[in-house]
Amino acid sequence: MEMFQRFSKIAVIATIFTFSFFKASAQNELRIPVGTQPAEIIRVGDDLHVFCSGADLNFDKTFNEGEVPASWWILNANTLAVKSSKIFEGEFLPYAPMNIRIGENATFLIMNNKVKKYDTETQEMISESFVAVPTEAGSIIALFTQSAFGTEFLSVVTRPSLTSAGLIFTADASNGGVELDVDTVGINPLQVWSDVELMSGRARGIVLNEGLFGQGNSTITLSSNTEEAVMETTLPLGDGANFFQVEGDSVYVVVNGSHQVVVIDMNNQAIVKTIATGTEAFNGPREAAIWGNYLLVTTYNNDIRVFDIPTGNLINTIPVSGKVDPIQIYNGKVIAGITLKNDYSADNALAILNLDSVLSYGTSVAEEKISFIVSAIAPNPIQASGVISATFPSETSIARIEIIAPNGVSVGEFTTGLHNGELRYVLNSDELGLSQGQYLAKITAGSSISILPFVVVK
């Protein structure tokens, strides 16, 4: 069995770039220039790692004169200042969803059908061909890292052809050796996820299979293995599934060709909801992020769409300055990668939006007319306490405040009186037992509402 060659370590020096904010034409959007076609945004601590595909203008996967190489940018997640960047001279990264993996001690990239390993902090190459898989395994499509029982594993998904079953190789993330049996998955696999619960010993896995675009044969396979039982289910998704996000025990699958998000209960391995995105033709949904009961979906319709998960209703559409792929939510900000311009030529920026504006701008689809009120909390982030303030119509005398954790669970609910519509409430994080993390304060008074994101630090 022919194997990929291994090469010696090569040291590379990251290029430092400065950045500037500037207003975009879309509402309330700030743009940060990065590399060409930002396709993946990963937060690691206080850093944002932005991986940009580059521009392969003739789609031949070979770098030609006039094309733009891939790049890797590291930004401070709080200030959004660019800390460093790396240009992959003469090489491209895959298009979104990119399936970059940042593990415990290294970053793994797919380039030129090889798995390359880099130091996450210095961006220096550790191995040019880290995992050796047989050439007959075809194209390397996706990666995933998972730690279990003291060892970090790297899953490598390959596609022998567009019409044959895909393969998953599992390697030791320290030395690249393929140690476990090769698993067979569906046609045209695109994304993989796994999880091991150390207390219960339960292992769960997900593989998203795109199938053939236009033929409506996208599937997702879910598995759950315990000492007592093994469960595995393959569910049909429609046409052109291209991304999934795991949140708790739920999986949110973005299905581009069918213009919908399919919500799956992992415990029952069943579809529980289908949310229509309202997009059409080639301007369909791309990726998604979840905040409490809100689902944020990026689209090629030059917007981000916000849905209420319990009802599936569209509550907001936020215009942005181009076609959007990756999305992250952190520290009260929505951070989205503008991949393409309106004419489908390559773009090179991050769109930054305030989370409260994204969640509250627009008109509710509820029968009752809802007005959205601007609120604030100071300081933000808070440690022991912070003061929530808002101004409601003067005839309103009582407000209800609900604190919601990122998993959508309500962790506190109380009422407070208003003076001439003015709300001033001291929120004590210790009394509520709030651990460090991001939260939402949902404030309602009469027919007015405010959604206020805040961060607790300890």
C-alpha cells in the first residue's frame, strides 16, 4: 500500500499586518480586512484564528500567476486587533466549510491533499505530511480532533470519488500514526464530529455526507456507543447539506440546496424540526451559530438571518456587505467572514456586528406588535455585579428580567419596578451563581423587549 512521504520540519516566519476599521454600506457593520475568502473562524481563548482559502481563479487547485494564496490570521478576540498572519505562498486552503482543526497542542490543515501540522501560537510548520493515508483513499476532505483517556486522536475523512463511500482514518494526534480501524461512511462526506463522556463511557459520533448536489441524497449518520448498547442511524436531509453545528444534545444541519436548517435530537437520533431559511437559488444558507434560543444563519443572499428556535420563526434579517460563510459569536459581537462579493468575486473581510442589534433589530413575527428597546449593562464584562439600564415607555411600571445561559437554559428570572419608564437594576452574579461565560438578559416590559448580551468574568 503506497503511503504519503514524510518531510522534515520547515521553519516559517509569520508576516505581521496592521488593520483598520471602516464602515460598510450594510447596517451597523464594521469590516476588518483579512486574507482572501475567509472560510473558517475558530476562537482559542482570547484569540480568533481566521483561515482564508485564497483565490484559485480557474479552480484547478494549482497556483498560477495572478491568483491569491491562502493565509492564516490571528486576532485578539476582545479588541479585534490583528496580532499576526501567515501567508501560505503558492498554496490554497479548501473552501468553506474548511474543517481546520485546532487541537490541544497543534493546528492541523488540509493542503495539497496532505494533513499539515503547525504550532498554533507561532504558526510555524511542524510536519508537512503528518498523517500517511493510502493514495487510493482519494481526497482528504475533513479533520476532527478528540481527546479521550489521555490521548488526543485526529480523525481524517477521505473521499475516494464523488460516487463512492467515504472513509475515516483515526490517527494519534501526537505522532500521526494510523492506529484504529478504517470506518466507511456515506457518499461525499463533508464534516465529522465525535465526543467521549469520560464519566459514562459513552462515545458519540456524527458524519455529514453531502451526496451529489441536485440529487437530494444528503445524509447524516449519528452513532452512540455504550457498554450496554450501540445505536446508529442515518437520516435523509435533502439537497446539498454543507455544515452542522452541535449545541448540547442538538445538531443543527444547514442544507444549502433545500434552503433549510434541520434540527436533530442526538439522544433519540431523530429529526425534531425543520426551519425554512427563505433563501432561493444560489443564494442559500451556508453556516450557523446558536445563542440561547436564537439560530443565526449566514447566507449568500448578503445577509445573516436570525430564527427563534422553539417556533422556527424568522425574527430578523441583517444585511451585510457580501456573501457570508463562517460565523462566530463572542463577547457581545457577531463575527462573520465575508467570502464573496455580490458578483461572486473573492472578498477579504470580517463583518463585525453588535449581538444585541442582530437579535433585536427588526419586527417580531408575533401577532402582537413588539417594540425593541436598547439596553446596557455596566461594567461589561462584570465580576461581582453590574447595573442594567434601559428606558421603556413612561406608562410601563414593571419589567421582567430573565437571565439565559448560552445553552438556552434560564438561570434566573425576576421582576423590578420602573420609575417613569426608567430601568436601573443591580445584577449580582454571585447571588445568581453565574460562572464565567457569556449570558443574555431578556428584559420585557409591556409590549417592549430588549435582548442584552453580557459576559461574566471571575
